[in-house]
Amino acid sequence: MSEQRNFYTPDRAKSLYGEIVPAYQVAFADEPWYEVSKCADERQRCVGGLSALAIGSLCNTCGLCPSRPAYETDELISRFDTVAASRPTAWYAEQNGKGVTMAAIAWRATPSVVTEEKYPDVPEMPDWLDATLGNNEIMWLDEVFANKALKQSGNLQNFGSFVKGLADQLDANVVAYRTISPQMVGAARRDFGDNAQVFAGQRDRAKVSNIDVAGIVPDRRDFILINLGRGNE
């Protein structure tokens, strides 16, 4: 089955929202995220306010049943549009005969914007990012997600090429992202070698002596930093 790989401006990507949104919802309901529904607990004891429980299932922790999906269609579209309206943004998508199999959205901004938007609940991150990146603009690889119902494996085989392509679209030399996916860490190491630095999240502190990492990030998620070695600083 033939596969198409394309980069999109935000305006052009809107034509794919009907496929991108379901792909996003399916991807993050799967491992390792298990983000299926919104936490119904007033105390928000689920990590990130999202639960692995199906809508209508009883939670043994709070005794409530989640009633809303983790990622609602209108909510996702609003988020994508808001990002595109506020900073340079680019999309990438792969499609086969069944539809969009994977997609990625990236944007260019200063680390302070990344901190404000992605780490509002991690007070240590502003100082850490400032020490690690300074205040030069970077490309933030915001989301990478695959619909395994349409393509079960191999969705990161083009990781290096699409990251470079997105960086070209955004005129960026440094790429960063966060993840809890071992595959997203492995793809960076595979395709960028020594130009990819991995900072282990707090959940991986015990692994630091066993894996090749640049250090620890004060967050539960791993932090990946890729220097493309070209472009403007």
C-alpha cells in the first residue's frame, strides 16, 4: 500500500483535522499514556488530570465515574488553531490508503514560552531550561502521534527526516521535546546520534547509572534536546 508523506502549513493542515483528531485520541488512549478520560475527581489525583478508565467506569480512588473523553474534538481543534495563530507552526503527516497513520505538530518559540505552556505545574523548569537552553528560540516538537489501527508498526521510521523537515519549515537549529515513550527516545538516538541529548525524567532516576543520559530533568517526563548543527543560532 503506497504511503504519502507531506509537510503542511497550519491552514493546509485544517483539511486533515477530520483524520488528525481521531488519530490523536486513539494514540494517547494507548500505551504508554493511557489517557482515555478526564479525571472526575475534584482533587485531580490522576496524573495530568487524565484517567485510564473508560467513560462510565467506576474509579476505585475517588468513587466517581469519568464522563468526558480525555481529548475532546472541539478542544483539540481550538488548541491547534490557537498555537498556529500565536507563533510559527508546522505540521507533518503520513497517510496510506486508509487515512492519516501518524502526524506531528511543531512550533518555534523561546524556552520561556515552552515553560509557561508545557510546564506550569513544574516550578523548577524555568531555571532548568534557562540553564540548558538560554533564551534563544527553539523548535518545540509538541506532539507526535500514530493511529495504530491504520498502521500497527513502523510509525517512527521516518523520524529523523520529518524532524529535519519541520526544522527547515520553521528555520530552527535546535529541537526539543518531552516524552514518556521509549520509542521516542530511541528514535532520537537512532537518527541523530551524539547530536541528541537525553535528560532522564524523575521517574527514571534509578536508571541513570544504566543508560547513557546527559542528566536529570526536574519533571516526570524525559527531555530530548537535538542540535541539528546548521541554520541560524
